[in-house]
Amino acid sequence: MQVKTYTTTPYDDQKPGTSGLRKKVKVFQKPGYLENFVQSIFNSLENFQGKTLVLGGDGRFFNRQAIQIIIKMAAANGFGELIIGQGGLLSTPAASNIIRQYQAFGGIILSASHNPGGPDEDFGIKYNVSNGGPAPEKFTDALYQQTKVITSYKIAELDDVDLDSIGEWSLEGLKIRVIDSVADYAQLMAKIFDFELIKQSIAAGLITLRFDAMHAITGPYATQILEGMLGATAGSVFNAVPLEDFGGGHPDPNMAHAHELTEIMFGDNPPTLGAASDGDGDRNMIMGANIFVTPSDSLAIMAANAQLIPAYAKGISGVARSMPTSQAVDRVAQALKIPCYETPTGWKFFGNLLDAGKITLCGEESFGSGSNHVREKDGLWAVLFWLNLIARKRQSIADIVLEHWQKYGRDIYCRHDYEAVDTTIANDILDFLRSQLPNLQGKVWGDYVVKYADEFSYTDPVDHSVSSQQGIRIGFSNGSRIVFRLSGTGTIGATLRIYLERYERDAQSLLQDAQVALAELSDIAEQLCQVKQRTGRTEPTVIT
């Protein structure tokens, strides 16, 4: 095998965010930009020579070209085997499963998740470790240091690999295995859920469904499982063909972007369940007839009913949520007398808890939930959980949600996103909030009395690593909260996220409109951070 070494100079903008490195496609197409980052990944690893690397992505623009480059770089750096999804496609949860199932050394996933795709849009890359989960902060910090001092990268002079033909072959000593992207994942789902019960319920007309794949990676997975294995009517999965630009849409599963599904679910004769997933298949949106289930409520309801699912019938060891996620699951954990962990945003923080057996289910308010079956959030898994739940309880989604609220109370919840905020302004807002923290306790706004005000810091109970500056929390004596944090998933400027949460126990108030119920908290949030005043905006970019 001929290996060529290229001299390079560092780029100064390759610090990974919460889910790897995300930039515009044109940035990744700069000479040596992708190569520098990939070589820095390999430079940060030890003892991988001859080992197996999993490789795949969500099919967005530049996916195929990037995979061919990474194949040649992996060969040049000494990997012995590559497992690649057919067509270069692997959903993020499927990639996590492949790493675990085939006991790979690690994997490289190409995705910018829920961000738009296309020649002028976003691309991303991240490294997952041997447990199938995102690399921990210790690794990504070391990786970033490598990107700042890199002087060369290595590429093997090989022909491009046929990504479309399933099979195994050797390429100058490198074993290449192109696998069916869906098969292993579908088999895993069949082991977790009662497919026969769901299939019977669909055949009997007790469950109807629509799944919006948003022209993203989940299309083939949902089509094979929901229509092929479970017998949903052909066409139940729509926007099912993955496209490099996601059909010009924004593959983010919320009511703002999955507007076609929203119209179906709030229209005439809606199906039992409506669902959507995102660009790389790790997020989910759950809807019933004329009802949207918040991700926070979805996690809490799944935890409360886990014993109805075959894989969790013996009970769950614990639960975890990201800090901005509502406290609904905390109330379930308290009732079940199991631990509930509060972590920073980012799925990597759940990995240690899952590996240590401390938790079984986990989730984030940003439309992500999952369990110990893989080490990523899993959109289609959540949809199948709800289908299994409906089939067991023989109730509508609205009835399941209301029953839950009646038992545990309702955490009325909303997130306001201010996207593409000038980075300096965004950082000034956080600094302004920090300056107020020492003097906020005891401050009163009507019925809201500040009980605590702090900046969240997390000490991992397994490896004792510390993650600081993970968001500003303002908690009130009535159980309400306001949380402020900057998101690391965008590619332009900064996204300021404001999370509003109000706990309601009164049975007569459970069904009130969230925006009305949270209006006073929203006003308090603006007084605290002055985002509208500082940015000149009149409203959030997106409300979820």
C-alpha cells in the first residue's frame, strides 16, 4: 500500500462542540480542512492499528466524498478493517449499535444532525468510542489540541470503494465490509419491543400512523420496520427517500419544520400516532390526534410505563435527563424510588451512567431520548416505544398523557431559541446573567420568588470528571424554572436558548395553553437577560 504524507498547517476553528465539529460544507471543502480534523482524530487515538473502524453518515451533501477520503486516511494510519453502511449511510443510533455489535474500536459519523444540508448548508463529523457513544470531553479536548499543532496528514493511494454493493473484500491488506444499513438495527428493535402485538394492533385497525422521515436517514429504517415488518399501510412513512439537501427542508423534528405532519395530526381524521425524526435519526417528535407530546413529557411517560415493554419488563435501574429538560421525569423516579441524574446537555454525559448500569432510560428536551440498547439517542426507538405502549394500554396518546399528568402533575414547558445571534452579544448576555446571580435569591416577581440562582456544574459520578459553565439556572419556590444556555450545534453565530418551566398540580389547570401559562415567566426571562433589547429582535426564531 502506497501512503502519501501531505504537509499542512492548522486551522484555528476546529474545536468540537457538543456533537463533534459542524461547519458549512464549503468550510469542509477547503484544502486539507477535513483531512486535518480526521488526522487529528487518529493522532489522538492509541493502539488502534489493525482494529476495526465503523464509518457512515446521514447522506447529506459531501457525505460520499468525505467517506472516500476517510477510508484512505484510515488505511494509511493503520486500521485493519472498515465497516461501512451501504451507500455510506448509517443513522447515528444504527452506527452506535454497529460499533457495539461488531466490537469495533470506534467509529466516525458524518452528520450535522438536525441542521440543513446542501452545497451551501451544513456538514459535520464526530468520533464515537468503543462503547458506541460520543467521545468524552477528555478526548475531544485532546483532539482540539491536536488540531492546533498538526503539521501533516497521511492518505493511502487507493481507488475509491464501491459503497453501493454489499459485501466484503480486501484492498491491499485493508478489509472492507459494506453492510446493509438497516438490518442489524431492525433486528435489535425486534428484540426490545413486542413486534407481534404492534403488528396485530395495526392489522386490526387499532393503530394508524404517519411518520415523516423528512427526506433524511431514517426513511429506509422506518419504511422497513414500520411498513415492512409491522404492516403499516404503504405510504405511512412519507418523505422517505434520503436526499443530499433533505428536499430543501430543515430536518429538525418539531412542529415548525415538520409542518406537513403537524397539519395531518391537527387536521380532520388524524391517525393514532404521528412521528418525525431528524437528519441523522437520533431525534424524535411524538404527536397524537390533536396533541403534541413534549420531549420532556415523553421521557417521563416512557419511564413511568417502561415495565410494559419486553426489554424493560423487570424494571429500570435509574433515569437521567439533561439539565434544561423539565423535571417531569424526576417526579416519576421519585415515585418509582429509583435514581434520577441531572447532566449537562450532550449525549456523551449519559454514556458513563449507562455503562455503569446506573440508568436504563435517558433523554433531553431537544427531542432526544434513548436507553441502554445503544449509546446515542434514538428517534425510531422512541416511536416504537410509543407504538408498543399504545398497543398495550389501548388508549389514545392524549389519554395516556392526561392520565400521566393527573398522577404526577404537569411540568408546563417551552423552549425559546434565538438563532444566529452575534457571538459577542450572546457571550455578553451570559456574562450579564452571571453578574446577577449573587443577588437574585429572594427576589420577587408576582407569585415567583427566586429560591436559587446558579451556573450548573456537573461532577460525573462514575469517573468524577467535572464539566462547568453548563447553563444558568434560576429556580423559584413554586417549582418553576428558567434556564439560559448557549447551544453548540449551530454553524453561524450563537444560539441562545431560554427554557421556561412551570409546575402545575391543580387538576383544573392541567390542560391550559403552554404559551399562556408561561407568559409571566417569559417576561421575567427577558428582564433577566435582555435578549430582545440587545439583539433588536421582537420574538424567538423558533419556539418548541
